[in-house]
Amino acid sequence: MTTRLLLVGQRDSVLDVVLDHPAVQLDCCIAIAGSHLERSARQRGVRVRSFDKRDKSAALAAIVGEPFDLLLSVGCPWLLPIAELRQKRPTARFANVHPSCLPRLRGNHPINGGILFNEPHIGATVHWMDEDFDTGPIVAQRCIERTSDLDLGLLYAVVRMLEAEATQAALDTLAASGFAFEGTPQRGEPSYYTRRRSDRECDAATVTSSELIRRVRAFGVPTQGCIVRFASGDSVVALDAEPIVNEYLHERFAAAPAGSLLLRYDEHVLVRTCDGIVKLRLACQCCSSNVAPQ
């Protein structure tokens, strides 16, 4: 007997897996209006009910009104009231696809956190949902080493692949058990990350080069960016950073105080930190307006 699946959220990373898996049947998506999930599901002919992020109550009513055996959340912006939903759908099960190696980096923005906190691994986890964020038993998990060549944009792309692989493995496992698999407890030291504006701001005069580079790379996509402030009071929005190792440049700017903007060229600036020099690649809107050569 085919399990009726309801897909809820914003990301479309697992849509093809769900549509192609023989053990489940996707009849409807409850999607955030304007999301990748809404657009992709409509393109594939899936029935979609879309809601603004502020319309949680309406979305919950829609969830309760849909027939399903398994709810799969992928980028749902709300903490779903699982106990209440179970009362109304006592035979249904509720799972979530989370873009990290749980229990590491629970919360809304784990991919930023992976770079910000120098996590050794990235990945995706399918887990049963409970009353808290990202704490339920694991159904399937796919994790890989986080290497330095994975910038934030590439991390988003890679994690989409890992979410699809974890979901495939989860559905295979569930199908083999007649959808009775209870999962395995999360093990290890948990951590949590949800993006704050202050995380995306950095004072070049007070940070080390490694901290500045990590902070910039953690938010290095055009829709985010890191605000780097100079001692002069000026600031830029940076998308990438790397240390300067050239001996001439270190000698040339040896007397410059920490927080100084040293040089501007093309879409880059050099900035003095408290222990070195860092090259920043700027967001386009900053290249001509926010930075003046010194």
C-alpha cells in the first residue's frame, strides 16, 4: 500500500526523490509563497497550497485538512505543534529534513554556522519530529568532510544534494520496515545556530585575520554578505576574504594601524587587522560607493 506524503516548507531539494520513490505518493505541497518548493512543484504538476510566512495558523489548518500518512518538512519556517497534529492525525508520522549533521547545528541557519564555527563536517539529516527544534530520532543521515574549497554558495548547493541523498535513504529504510522504523537517538555534543545581524558585522580593528576571514566566508553570498567596519568609520559589504602573504605588501603597510583600509582595486580592498592583512572581495553595490582609497 502506497504511503500518502505531504511535503511542507520552502526547499525543493527532495522533491524529485519524493516524486520518484515507489513507496510514497505526493498529492500536495504546503509551500511558502514564492519559495523554490512552490515553483518547482507547480512546474511538475503537483497540487500546491501556498502561504505567506506570517500565515502560520492558515497553513496549519491546511495541513490538518489534507489526507496524509507521512508529513515531510523541508525548510518549514515554523516549529510545528507536533502533539496537536498527532491528536488530529493519530496514525500519521512527522519527519523533517535538516541541513546539518545532527545533533550539530540545530536551528534555522546551520550552513552559515558550519563555516562560522569551523565545523569539520557538513551534511543532512532526516529525523522524526518532536516538540523541540531538530531533536528527534534520526531516520537517515548523510555527512561529508567540510573542506576549505566549499564556499557558502557551494555549500548550499552541496547540502541540497546531501538532503536528497538522505531523503532517499530514509524512504528506503522506512519502506523496508513498513514505515515502522523508530529511528536512532541523536548522539554527540549538540550545538545550535540561528543567524543574527550581529554575526554579519565585523570590526577590522579588533579581530584577527582568521576570524575576519571566517566571518566573511560564513555569509559570503550576494543575499547576505558581511559588513566590515574600518577605524575611519567607513564600512563595506564583503563576500569573500583571504590572507595576504606577500612580503612586500606586509613591509609596505607595516606602520598602518589595525582597522586601516590599505588599498582599493577593482572589486577588492586590503584591510589591516590586528595581526595581518586581509584581502576582501566586495559586494557589487559597495565597489563604487562605500569605499574610498587612502
